[in-house]
Amino acid sequence: MTSSFLFATLAEATQYVNFHDLMGENSEIAFSVFGLPIRWYALAYLAGIFVGYWYLLKLIAQPGAPMARRHADDMIFYAMLGIILGGRLGYVLFYNLGNYIEKPLEIFKLWDGGMSLHGGVIGVLIAIWYVTRKEKLSFLRFCDYVACVVPFGLFFGRLANFVNGELWGRATTVPWAIIFPGSGTMDPRHPSQLYEAGLEGIVMMAILAFFFWRTDARYKPGFLFGTAAIIYGLSRFAVEFVREPDVQLGTLSWGLTMGQTLTVPMLLVGFWLVATAKGRRKRIEPVAGLDSVA
């Protein structure tokens, strides 16, 4: 009797959670308004933008900020364009160019998914370059402040990836593995979306917040931006080992995934920015706040 109960308990403990049992069949839909489905992915974008904007206002209220409220307001609009256009074009160019050459109209089907984080970063950097050039502001210091709010968007975005049941991990036998029916198999897999939410979101936010609020890092142009690039780069490179590669690409001929390959230049730039940031420190007159900073 006791042995039967023990074996039954052990058998139950080895049963992996099915994603559909956890989140439902149409998990990508948050709710509907007048019959129009509202997707979690769209809500994640909005949450990242609005929470990031709120936090950015907190940052620029400190002495020596490189921008005023009106610059932050402008930046939100251009950053949204950069994220959407850059993210989509990045996916088209880096991950599935052949398919979109054959069917170019599908580029505009954003509701079908397909966004590149690396492309979104490039889009946001172009937006920052435009705003800082127009307003004659410091590009690197602007990037430092924007980098501090990026983890919010990454966190919400990765949670949306999980809720959508997409970008799953490789097959594994770890106890917390989840079966993603959308993968085409019933193999338990790493919930790599949650790993990325933790590393790219929570860990990055905590480290950047420490440097911003507890050190003088924000007065060294490029330091916070470079730190964010390093944290994201290392996190993405590591998680790619347990994340299923894009089916149309797989592992590339040089042994890395496309995500890892695109991360390498980000890491190099990040390390260079951090290593040289101290030499760029100078007296900063505030655009917002009250005090000059030596």
C-alpha cells in the first residue's frame, strides 16, 4: 500500500505541465472589445512604454539630467516608431529575408508576429540620434538614461512571449520544463522566455538602478548604455543555448544562432563604452534638475 502510494507520487511528480492546461488554447488574446481581440503582445508594448516613460521622468528629475520633460515627450513618440519599424525590419532582414522577398506584402502583417530585438535597438538608437541632433543634446548621455528604462520593455515583452506560447526553449528534462504544443512535439522544454524576462528585465533593471542611484555612473557618458549592452548581450548569448533556434535558420554554419551572432557586436561596443566612459566625464550643466555636476 505504502509502496504503491510512493510510486504514484513519484509518477505524478514527473508529469510536466502542458502549456495549454496552464494558459489555455488562445492564450495570446487578453480580451476583446466589441469583437476586436486585444493581444497580450500589444499590451506588453504599451506597458513597457508607459512604465518606462514614468521611470524616465523620475530619472530626469535628478540633478544634471541631459534632457528636459519636453525632450522625453518627443522621445516617446520617436522611440515607438523606432521599436516597431526597427523591430520589424530587423526580423525581415536578419531572420526571414527569403520568405519576405517572395511575399513582400507579409512585411506589413505585424499581427502575425516577427520582431527582432536587435532591430528594435537600432531603431531606438536612430530615434535618439534624431532627437539629440535636433535639440543639440548629448547623444551618449541621452542613451544612458534611455538604457535605464529599457528593462521594463524587455520584461513585459518576454512575459508576452511566454503567454503567447512562442520562442520556447529546447527539449529538456529539468523539473520545471513545460510542454509547448505549438512546438510540434510533446517534449518538455525550457521556459526560456521566463529566463530572459528575469535576466534582461529584473536583473538588468536592478544593476542599472544601483549604478544610477548609488554611484556617479550617470556622469560618465556611455557607462550605463554600455552596461546595459553587456548585460543584455551576455544574457541573450547564454539563454540561446537553451532556446530553440528559429526553424528557418537553426544553428548557423559557424556554430552560433542568429541571436548570438547579432549579440557579439553589441557586447564589443558595450565593453568599449564602459572601458572608456571615465575619460568622457566632464562638467555637466543640467537641462533638468537644479545643480551642476562636476
